[in-house]
Amino acid sequence: MEKKLRHRWFRRAGKTVLGCMLAFQAMTGFALPGETVGTAAAADAPQIVGTWMWNPYFIEKDPDGTLQQLSDKGVNRVYLFVDLQFPEVYYSSFIRKASAKGIEVRALSGAPNWVLPEHNKKMYAFIDWVKRYNSNVQPDQRFNGIHLDVEPYVLPEWRQNSDAVIGLWMDTVSGFKQEVQSDSNLSVGMDMPVWLNSFEVRDGYGGRTTLSDWFIQRMDQVTLMAYFDDAKVMAESVKDEIAEADRAGVPVLMAVDTVNSGDPKGTFYGRSQTAMQSQLDALKAAMSGHPSFRGVSVHEWDTWILLDK
């Protein structure tokens, strides 16, 4: 429960910053992970419909019912939270059944304070668990990717010295990619707010680039948290990031929220599945000209399934 409450607060904080940036802008005028995204490849590849499953107990209590609901909603990718204390047999059984239904499962974890040196070891423990788990199970029971959700802009340290925290965040993402892929072929991905284009950082080649571009170039896939309830606003919020992903050849998913965030314009909480799907369809149409756009993701599973209840 504590983790879920933290994540809901993170999204509200990020959206507040983004809303201010979009207001200023108004006043002033997907290929498979790891592949190069070409226009033809993106057009031929199936669209991804993903979701975050932060509560792994779904796979313990009713795995078959959960898989049927996922299939009914067209989900073909699940970011499944890894609880290091949760019995591995539940993961292996669920992933095997998901694989049979054409649903890929990626390992998910993260916390804001993982960027801090005293907490960074938790990320490496997560990566180690996934690698060890994958080495001990059959191919159809393995995670085929690992997904990082680290949002340090909610930390008090961000308000005190955002430049220092950004540096730690960049180090964390670099370490994440290096550790995951040092001895595995797991795809690496991460969640990103849609305002990181406003920060400029060193590009590692003697020049400068945006923080969003820096992250995009180091991932096999990114998910942009465009938490709005209107497709036009979503598309406007990611125009810089989607252009960066197009240039980098990195697949992008765009995400919407269904959690009660306290901002009726930032979530589909209290709305119908039909209303959300209408905006997602409009978003897909708006993004269709971008080779990096590979689909959508819905945050999060346990509130998504309550939309029409």
C-alpha cells in the first residue's frame, strides 16, 4: 500500500510541473526492443498495449481470471512488479500462461530514492534477482525485459539541488543498463515524465542535449507518462520527446493514468473504458506518422479494471 500511495503522489507531482510548462508553451507561441525503428518496420509491427501491474498478488489469487481480463482488453505487454519476497513459482506459472496467450511480461521495480548512493544497492538487488530467476526457469517462464520506474523529482533533495539529483539519476540509468546487459540479452526500458526536455545536460561527446534525449538514447524502449485525458494535449506534451525518439530509433509507448490523482484532467479515473479508448484511438492516429511510436500503456492495472464499475 505504501508503494502504491507513493507512486500516485509521484504522478501528481510530475503532472503539476508539466501543466505549468504546457501553459508557458501555449502563451509563447515502435520496432521490437533493441531494434532500429524504421518507418516500414514500425508500420508492420503490431501495436503494443501495455499496463503496469504493481500488485503481484493478482497472479497469486486469480492468475487465470487476470489473464483472461488482460486478453479481453487487448493487453500484450505487462510490466509486473517484482517483490523479492514473493514466491518465484507464482511468477513462473503466470509468465508461462501469459506467453501462451501472446502476452510478454517484463520485470518492473523502482523507487525515487534509488538514485541516492545509500539506496542504489536496491536496484542492483532487483536486477540480480531477475537474472537469477531467468537462469533457473524454462524459456517460456522468463521475463523478456526489465523496466525501471525511478522518479527522483519528488525527493526533497530535488528541491534543494536538482542539478545534483539529475547527475545521480543519469548515473543510475547508466548503471542500470550496464548491469542488466553485461551478461544478459534482456531489453531495458524506463518510465519518463514528459517535461525532461526542459533540462539540458552534457551529451557525453563534448556537446549538450536534453535530459529526455540523453535517457532515450540509452534505453531499448521508453514509456512517456502523458497523463492527460485529451489526445491533443497528450500529443502536444510529447512532441519534443517523440522527435528525439524518431531520430534515435528507440521505440516509445505513450501512457495514460486511471488512478485517482486528484486532477480530473490528468486521469481517466471515474470515466468509462469507452471514453478512455476513444482518446487512445485519437492519440494513435495523431502519432501514426512517427516511426518510434509503438503503442500505449495504461497505469495501472488494478484501477483500470474498475473503470466501468
